[in-house]
Amino acid sequence: GTDTPDAMHNEQHDLDLYFLGPKSEQRQFLVEVLQLVLNDHVFWRRNYYPKDPPSIPYSKVHGEQARHFREEFYTELFRLISELKLDVPIFSPRYAAHMISEMNLPSLVSYFAALLYNPNNVSSEASPVTIRYELQVGQQFAALFGFDTDRSFGHLTSGGTVANYESLWYTMAGRTLPVSIAMAGGQGAEARSADGLWALMNVPLAEVEERLAVFLAPDPEARFEALRPVMQSHLGLVGFARRVEAHFGAEWVPPAVVAPRTAHYSWARALPLLGLGKGAVRTVAVDADLRAKPDDFERVLRACQAERRPVWQTVSIVGTTEFGTIDPVHALADVRDRLAAEGLYTPIHVDAAYGGYFATMYREGEGAWDPSGEPMDAAPSGEPTDAPPGGETEAAFRALSRVDSVTVDPHKAGYTPYGAGSIVIKHGFLKDLVAETAPYCLDRHDTTEAESPRPQLGKFILEGSKPGAAAASVWFAHRLIPLNLDGYGRQLATLCRLTRDVHARVSERGKAADVQADSRPLSSPRIVSLYRPQLNLLCLLAVPPGAPVDARPSDASPRKWKLSDVNALNEALAARFGVREVMSIQSYDYLVSRTTVAVDMPAIAECEELRHVERDEAAVTVLRLVFMNRWFEGLNEHGQSYRENFLDVLGAEAARLWAEQPD
């Protein structure tokens, strides 16, 4: 019966209940808790010095002027909510376009609750409550990725782009510090040569903190004043380079940043912003599954080693924006360690803005992490847990503890409101190097420890004012949805399995089309899945009929198709299933996005279905699907699963659009 403890526990923690639902199935609960939050805030205001008289007289609140104000307010409000109804229906199982879905209820309600207080998460003076939440979330992510929570540092940002900027900002401060200490007369001062400079530029970050402590120990204030004028942050990159050349009598070789070809565009912006320039990038090739190739990574590092070019940071991607693919972090870390033993050191930053939360699939359900050390109740569901991806995917996630920093966005796979990105750095002391006050006095006056009486944040980060509501939102979501396989991991493992199922169904339909083609030529395009999905993102390509995998007779292939023909078809499909000018969202039956893939990318170059297509363009347009909604497996109004119906509609539309293409 449902009155047994286990059954009641299972009912309470069914993950479906953590969302409003595609048809607002939980509307009554949402209204109740929002009303509770609003009433509580109103009473909070009224109970602050309750004998103080009202500032707005009741006669004014209920007078003629108030009536006119409300009329105008309602008029404009109805205009606003009417126009918002043309927004994209991201809540629906029919939406599979981008890394966004409906927010989970804990994050939505807590954001609203904190918004009423409007805290600014810069310091405890502006946000005494939510700044602690933010720092605790940083500790939670550090624990998730296997970092030492006492030595690391993490906080929220407006998004992954700023988090990526910060990773390089912190790393640059740490990588140049041994050189500055030597120029200030500390360790390494005697090695005034090219070899000495090379060694100082390759001191691992784990050792830099100790060098700084040793240098400052005799007289922290005086020593820091001697260090400040030769720090890169004081001199700027050009000034620092000139000072280094004069001191060491060696040429300054501009440092490199290594990143795979699939890196997010924010990295191209970060380098000029931080003074390195786009020319600093050294690109690592990817394989047919769009993952960085470890052997090419080693080739790039050895080329830098031969040029005596320091590699300030290596970027690895866990969940690429376009493809959802995962670099083999474990193999890249092996290469990094091997080269470090030979004198070339590079810290690894993992851009897991999208993929970071998927690490919860590999954390056993022992309950949500709590800074007090008391585990919360786990949140098992009565439904069986889908097995997380294994093999290389699992190995990459389990290797995150070996990297130096990670970007992860709660507003993506964490299902929280925008904007909530985050950065976690293993070597937390790096934040002290970019602070506006001296490192020697930070422990005395300013700290980012959540448990301290007055935690600070603003002077250690790039952003100024930042919403405490975002911190409350992420923190409260983590309280109710654990960062393990009982919580987020369960949801995300289901989405990975769903995506693999769609990939398999596309392949099955393609095989059925091949059988048909053996008896008669195909007249409709076939749909191809471009690569094996690792997470919950898939790219599909519509290939014209008569673009065979082998040279068929001329009657089966009336003419040799060009890539421009393929692109015209897929552009038309992207327009058909993309966001456009509509009078009503009923015009959208399904929504997907598009991206382009260069023809020399292995996923395209090795694509069998494109082998006999003439390459008259530089890139291929593909349909990009992100499955954030697990109800995509549910049934539509006709009793058919959305998955099967979408593939039917996609195939039918491809045939229609192909028939309309000019000869």
C-alpha cells in the first residue's frame, strides 16, 4: 500500500515533481509557495520597527491617483504578458533546440524569494545571507569535481564566458609569479639566463603558493611592496616582457594557450581581452567523434617545447556547445604529466559549462553535500536509474580531480534561472594574487570562507555587482536535488540514454531505407546521425536521394550532388524547425537549432553518406538537437511518442522540401 514508509518516500522524491510540468501540472503548488514567500516578505517589512508610521498614507494608496496608477499598470502589464506569449516554448517536450529547458521548482521559487530582498553578492555588507550560499555552492562544485574544499575556491558568475575569462586571469597571475619573485630577489634570483627563465615559467601552480609564502615570510608588508612593482598585473604584459628580457638577458617568447578545435568562441575573445592576442592559440585536432586527440595535444606541446614557448593554460571541453562531446580528460592529463616531467608544465582548465553537472552521474547517491558535514537525505525515486555512459565518457569525468580549474553553468544542465555560471579553481590562493589588496593582509581582513563572520567576494572576481538571487537559486536547488546519482545524475543519465535511443532509431530508419534502395531508387532524403552522442546532444543531417555510399548506376543517381545541394536542404529544414516570426507558438510543432561543421572535420570528412558529394562549399549545415526534457519519450495528442512523431515529421518535411528544390 502507499502508506508504507518506502512507498511514501518514493512518492516524495519522484523527480517529475521538481518541475512545474509541460501542462503546468504543479500550478497549485507553485501558486501556494509563491504566495507564502510573498506574504512572508510583506510581514518581514511590517515587523521591522512596527510602531513606525506608514510612509505612504492609506488615503493615497486608496485614492484617485492610485486608481489611475493601477489602470495604467494593468494595461502595460497585460501588454507585457501578451507579448511574452510569443516566447519560445522551452518547457515543452517538443522543444529540443538549445541548452535550456524549464527551471526546476526549487530554483524558481528561491530566486523569486531572494529577488524580493535584492541582495548584491559582492560582500557580506550588501548580502550577508546569499554570499554565504554562493561560497557554499563553490565548495559543493569543488567536492563534485574531486578538489580539496579547504584549498580550492569557487563562486558564481553571470555565465560560462566570464568564468572562462576568470580561469585564464587567475592562471596568468600564478604562472608569472615565480618570475616576479626571482626579479624581486627571491627564489630563482641567481638564474639570470634563458634556462633559468624557462624553469621559472614552468613552475607548477601547486608549488607557486609555497614560493610566495617563503618569500613573504620575513616581513610580509615590506616584501610585498618589493614584489608589487615587478608583478605582471602591475607592469602589464608588454612591460612585464621588457622587464623579463632586461633581467634575464633572454628573449621573451609570447606564451601560448592550447585549446581543441571545438572550443567555445568565448576563448577567442578572452585572449585579446587579457592581452595575449588570438595568435596565442595553439589548436588541437579532434577525432571523428569530435573529441580532442591526445596524440595531437602532445604534438602541440612538443612544438611549444621546441620553441621554448610557455603554455600558460590548456583548455579541455566537457560537453562542447555545438556537439555535446567530451574530450578524453584522462588521456590529456596523462600527456600533461609526461611533458611536465620533461620541463614543460601546463595547467588544464576544463570548460564544462554544459557538461559539468553530468559528473553527478558518477557520484553515488549518498545525499547532497552539506558544508556542515551532515549529509542530507538522498532522493531516490521508484523508477529505475538509467545507467550513465561508461567507457571513455566515464573515464573523462572521473579524471576531473586531476585538472586545475573547471567552468560549470547551473543555468544549463542545473535547470536554474539565468544567469548562473561558475568557476572553481583547485589552487584557491590564486584569487589573492588578483585581489585589489595585498595577499599578506587578506587572511587578516578579507576572506572568502563561507563560515567566517564577514565573507568577502567582490575584490577577488571580475564582475562588480551580481545578483544574490542567483546564488539562492542554485544553493536551494542543490539542497533538494542532490549532486549525485539520486538527484541530478538520475535526470541527466535518463537524457543521455534517451539521446542514444534517438541516435539508434535514426540509424535503424537509415538501414530500412538502404533495404528499400536495393529494390528501387530512393526518392526522399535520408536522415543521418553525424556522430555517436556522449551526452544529450545530437546532430542530424539530411542527405539527398542518390547521394549513395557507393557509386550506383546512373538511373539511381540522376546527377552528382554538390555540398551546396545538401546545405540548401538542411538550411530549409533548419528554417522550418527554427524560431521565426509567428503569430502564435502553435506554429511550432517541433523546435531544433542548426550549426555548421567544416568539411575537413573528421565527422564530415569520414561521413560515408557524403563520400560521393562534391565539396563545393567549406562547411556543412546540420540540425542540432539538445534533449533537456525527458518527456520527449512521452505521448502526444495522438498517442504516439514525441520521439517517433518528430522523426516522422522530420522525414516528411525533408521529402517535401527536397521536392520543392529547383533542379
